Amino acid sequence: MTRRRFLAAASAGAAAALTGRARGSESAGSGFRGVLCLFSKHLPDMDARQLARAVKRLGFAGVDLTVRPGGHVAPERAAEDLPPFLRTLREEALEVPMITTALVSAADPTAPPILETAGRNHVSFFKPGYYRYAFVDVRKELESAGAELKGLAALGARWGVQLGYHNHAGYLGGPVWDVARVIDGLDPRWVGYYFDVRHAVVEGGDGGWRAALNLAAPRLKMIAIKDFFWEKTPKGWQQRNCPLGEGMVDWREFFTALAKAGFHGPVSLHLEYEIPGATAAARQENTLAAAARDLAFLKAHLAKAYSEPGAAG
């Protein structure tokens, strides 16, 4: 995407989103009842008040807040810094239904204070970090990761915070089939999936992503929204992130499946594609425009899917 094309598309999306905002359409329509969040990773230089006002102005109802190294809240400072950050966001009438962490073990000294503080402050869901395959003995590696995940899930349950496992391509759980054997053995009240259709299409371009979604559907906790396509480069085929609707994800089929499954949980919008900007301020402005454009796309598709016959209530 050229800079000119990006700015034109983003500006059109921003206008559409802001028009919807003015009409009070912060939800995705009367059918979908979940919270539409912006992933705070994409606005790293904003403090709580700036983040809240920017996100609210665009028409989002919530924030997917980073509580991890380099995030808005440092893990080692969660007990002190997370409550006032949440309070500021909520003062601006935003919800924080989920936090994104890098936790992979209950033995991590930051895990108890993060999850206790989240639970005490009414954050319902958390995303853990990632486990890698060494590809030496994947069965044993899956077993080892499963034991760590079980401990982390138990800690979350202790404080009333549900774990949503993210199916990131290239990591353990990317195909969903592998980690399902672990998740199936854990309490569905506290453990489920943070389903990412972009990564599911990477791992299973045709029937694979559909099977993964079908497998995860009864235990969906949260949804990540992003798009991509495969691009041939001098270094071979590589994944290229892009604005929603310009990639390989079949959004109509995906949202229809969500509606039929009766999903009404948090939805986190990600902007992983390259966003131009000669300065930090320009890039931030363009990021907000991109978020507005993708939010308009997201709302339109959710509204259509959740109003069609067959959508679960």
C-alpha cells in the first residue's frame, strides 16, 4: 500500500467512524453485545488520560490494555500502577474487559500481583504469553507447556480472571489442534481461546482455519481482529499485514460463524501493518486514522452478521 493510498483509505474510514460516533453508535449494532476494544500496543506513547480520550473519540467502547514489558503498565509495577490506569480509563466511560500479558508460568513473580490486581479491579480476561516449540519432541514440549498453562489458569481462577489462549502462528497453539488437548482438560469457566482468525488462516489457509474456529467456538473468550496476505519477496514467501478487508481473511464467513456461535465477548482490534509517518506525532495521527478506518469495517461486518437469520442470541 502506498502512503497516498493509505492516507486516503484511512481518512475515509475515520470520517465514517466519527459519523457513527456522533450518532451514538459505539456498539456494532443491536445484535452484537460485546465490547469493541483497541489494542493499546499501538499507542505506546500515550498516558492513561490521553489513551482514553483518543480511543473514546474514535468510537471504541473499551481498551485491551498491555501489562507486559514495554507496555502501558510494567509487570513489576502492576499492583501500584494498574488500578489508577484502569480508573482513568473508566472515568472516560471506557471498559477494560481484558489485559494482554507476557505471563507463561504461575512461578513468574509478577504473575500473582498482576492477576490479583486485575481480579480485584474487575478485569474479566487475560491473554498469557507464548510457548515455543523446540521441535525436538513436540509431544513432550506440549506436555511441559500444558503444565505451565494449567498453573497459570489456576492462578487466574483464584482471582476471578479468565485465561484466553492466543493462537499465534509459529508458536505452540498456532494450529489450535495441538493446544486443544491441553485446554480440553481445563475448566471451561476459566480457560478458553483468544481466537485470532488472521493467524488461523496462516496456519490453515482453507479448511484449517474453519476447523480451528469450529474447535474453539464452544470456548471462545476473546477475539483478535487483523488481516494479512502472503507476498512473494526476494527472500521467499512472507506474511504481510494489511488493513482489514485487503487481505486473505474471509470476514463474511468468519463473522457469520461468530454470530451462529453466539459470541458476545471482547473484540480487540490490532493494527499490525506498517503505518507511515515522518515523525512520531505524524505516525500517531495516522495510527488513529487507521484505527478509525478498521473500526468502521469491523462494525459494519459485525452488524450485518449478527442481524442475519441464524445468529444466536
